[in-house]
Amino acid sequence: MLKDIAISDPQKEQRVFALRLMISYVGLLALTSIILFRYFDLQITRHQDYVTNSNKNRIHIRSVAPARGLIYDRHGQLLADNQPTFTLNIIADSAKNVEQLLTTLDSLVTISERDLTRFEKRAKRGKPFEPIPLKYNLTEKERAILAVNSHLLSGAEVSAQLMRFYPNKDLFAHVIGYVGRINEREIKTIDADDYRGTDFIGKIGLEKFYEKSLLGAVGTKQVETNARGRVMRVLSKKDPVSGSNLTIHIDSHLQKVALDALQGERGALVAIDVKTGGILSMVSAPSYDPNPFISGISQKQYDKLLNSPDRPLFNRALRGQYPPGSTIKPLFGLIGLQHNIFDAGYTINDPGYFFMEGIKRPWRDHNSDRGGHGKGVDLAKAIIESCDVFFYTVGVKTGIDLLSEQSAKFGLGQVTGIDLLGERRGIMPSKDWKKTHRNEGWFDGDTINASIGQGFMLTTPLQLAVMSARIASRGKLLKPQLIKAIDGEEISPVEEAEKIHIDNSHWDYVHKAMVDVVHSASGTGRNINKDLTYKIAGKTGTAQVISINEEEEYDSSKIDKRKWDHALFIAFAPADDPKIAIGLIVENGEHGSSTAAPIARKVIDAYLGNLDRHNQQAANIASPRLLAIQTEVN
């Protein structure tokens, strides 16, 4: 019975308990070590990584767009401004459902299809947490609606930004141009980092040519946002650098006088400072208001401009190419005199027509009656009365290649290099030109047509003004330019080469003839000389739009107005000390003397009158200072 009873062994049990306790302790120690190691890894070793990841959820880097540089005229009048506007932006990463958000926004403020399309394109290239513009130029009412419903609009925000504005509307549209939203084609060519924070880029005009100067440098700010993506505070900021301010040579008052003078007409005028090459006025009529293009012009508005028969979007001053007509005659006369093709005493008899040996058809003198200009017509009379037959005769004697080669020095058939993009070069034909472009030989009849600025010859109003300025300055080759100063630092005139070498006696002769065009009793521009207190040197021109048979008389009453002759005029003044030179055309204006010349007179009067006023003001300011200095000296 006793053998079946188990006897306990306290020592053994104690050893087992101690072993188990040891194992538990080691296990607990191991688990504690693992936990401590993990804690150390999370809190110490990988602390910065988790802080960074945490910050990414609430701290973001946002771009700060620079203020675009301003543009002023020569007297400090503001031509291109920046005005504060409000924009509705979407931060897609902060929105729970972008589609739902857009639907909600559309129910509160009208979102057009164009707004949605632009937003979707921009969103595809946007960066994380970057605000993407959805609707520009919010009204006060729209801002109020969005503010009241902000609790429903997680991922949407309203921000203030500077938007371009052109206070003079159509007055400078073809010179300054405009900015617009960056399109897909431009995205491929620009440096994306330069345009972070802005959706706008210069499209045409000075805005495009001086884009790099006007743009400025992008800034950044580090912001803390809440769960809805709204900015709670700015942690740090790097200020953007504003774009450079531009001052241009153009005189706003003169620009308005020119555009008003062309009111109701289609045409262009360019006025140049003879001393510097600065563009004093550049007008293309009709013009348009560039402001709607900034945030996006409607299709209806754009179609109206694009399909207008008057082509207001077309820059006639820079890109319009027209036969120069008789405005070319003073230049061709200079070339003939300088190269001894004829001299000042050379005369012809003008019966009203010209025959070329071997050709039966005559070339008529379009600037006289059937009887012509009579006997003893010299170069001066040919310029004053615009005798075609004289220039037919000397044109053939001179030859087209010499005329072409020398005319290039005066800017014809060449881009002038003005600081605008898209300039057309016109055509100053030669034998090689016709062979290359027409695959035909040159004929004497081609020379005859070119000798009065017709035929293949084409010029822009800018080229006519440059030619006029170079004649006025006696061959000084100044490059035409709009820019006068950048951030107040004056830009020096650019003289392209040495002066054109022509004897002073020839300059005197042609200048005198051009003065007599306006101031003599027989001059074609005599109708603008009334009450003139200074001398204008000028030359009228008429350019055919359609061909008229030799047997027929030009009768505008039987022709559609858009097929009437073009009216042209070149001029410089004062003739004894030229300060302003002009080239202008009035499309289908018929006569340079009655249509174009009076416009030039208004512009020259305005400029010289304004110049006198500024000089007088400067003298009034200087006089007290001079008197004070003299008093101190005494």
C-alpha cells in the first residue's frame, strides 16, 4: 500500500520552477529588447524620415509668381499694367473626389466647357498639391458664394494674383501685343521651372520679344495646410524677382493722333526719330482691344475679329507689303546721280507716254494728263510733279541690279531688324530674284515697272519710314527700335554700318526737290502746306491694286472701293534739321496727295508741337537753377 504513494521532491520542483522562471525572464528580456530596439529605430534612427513624410502631408512648397515688368511710353505713361484679380484653383490631392468637387462648383458658379478643358490639360502636367486654375477673374458675388460654401469645397481655394491689363486698349495692340495662357506647343519649348506659378506668356509684340526681361524670377513659399488643403500659415518664403520695366520710344499722344487720323480707313503709319532710330509711332488700322485675349477670348469674339474683311488682327505696319509707287522716286534719283547715270542738268521731253525700243505698247504717265509734263523735265521737276516718264527713262539707263543693290542700303527688300517678331522683308527685285523665285528671265519692261515702284516691288510701311529716315539723315544707318530703356537704363541707338556715301550736293538737290513737293505751287503735296511754320520734305505715291488697260481711264466710280489705288506718303521734318520721318499707306485711298499727306501733316504737327512744349518746360525748369548758380558765382 505504501509503495503506491508518490513521494514529492521539493528540490527537483524548485529546480524546475527556477528553470521555467529563467526561460520566462529570458523571453521577456528578449521581447523587451526587441520592443526597445524597434522604438529606438522608429524614434531615433528613422525619426527624420517619418518627420519628413508627416510634413509632406501638411507642409508643401508652393511657387510664387513674379510681377511681370511694366511697359511705359517715352514720357512715363503706363501702357501695360498688372491688376489684382481673383482665381478659383483646385488642389486635386486635397480633394476627396475631384469630379464631385467640379460638379459642386458648377452648381455654385458657372464653369464653362473651356474652363474645364483648360483645367484638365493643366492638371495633367501639374505637380503634387499644386493649385491648378479653374476659373479666372472671379466677380465679387462669385467670391462671396464660394466663401459661404467653403465647408463643402475641400480642395478648392480662391487666390489673388496679378493679371495683365492694357489701359489704352486698341491704341498699342500691334506694338505691345498681349500675354495669354501657355498652350501645349509652348510647353514643349519653355523651361517649366521659369513658369512655375504662372499660366501666362507673351504671345505677340513687345510682350513676346522681351519675354525674358518682362517675366522675372519665380519665388517659393513653404506653407502648412490643414486636412482640407487650406493654407494655415507660411513657414518660410523666398520672394520672387519682378520682371524688368520697359520704356519705349513711342509717344502716346502721337500714337493717338495717328490712329485717330486713320479712323475709318485701313492702313498703317510709322514715324521714326531721325536722330536715334527710335520708333515714335507705329499704327495699324483698324486695331483691336487685346485685353480679352489675356484670360481667353470667346470663340464668338475671336471669329468676329478673324473673319472681318478689315483684318484688324493683321499688323499692316510690320507685315503689310505694298507697291511703294512714286514714293521711291527720290531714292532712285539719288542712286542715278551718285553713280553718274545722269546729272542734275539732264532733262527729257515728256509727251505723256514712254516707248521702249522693240516694244509696241507704251507706258503712260499716270501723274499727268495725256499731254504729259512737257519739255525740259529734270530730276527735280520729276520728283516735284511725279513724272513717270522721266523715271521710266532713267530706270532703264540705271538697270535693275544697281537699283536693287543700292536700295537695300536704304532698307528695301531687307528686314530692318526692329525689336518685333514677324517682320516681312518686302521685295526689291533683281535679275537673280526673278530667276530664283519665278524661274524667268528679266525684261526691260520689268525695270520700267519697278522704276515707279510697281511691278514686283513690295515694301512695308516700316521700310518706307526707314528709307525716309535714311534720306533725311543723309545716309545714317540707324536700326529702328522700340525699346528706349530697361529698368531706367538707356539703350543706345544702334548704327549698323558707316553712312551711305552720297555726295552732299546730291543730298541737297533731292532734299530741295522733296521740300518743293510740299511747298511749291506745282508740287503734288502742296495741299498740306497751308499755315505751315516749318518746312516738310515729302513725296506722294499712288500704287495700283488692279491693272488698267492702256486704252482705259482709271475711274474709281466704276470699281469696287477695295480695288481702288493705294495712297502713300513719305516725309521728314523740319527739312533743315530733320527730327521725324514718316512712312504711311492708306489702303484704297486713291491719292497720296489728298488722302495720305494730310495724315502725315497731322502727325508731324503734333510731334513738333509737343516737342516744343517739352523743350519749353525743360527751359522753364532749368532757368531758376541757372539763375541760382549765377547768383552763387557772383
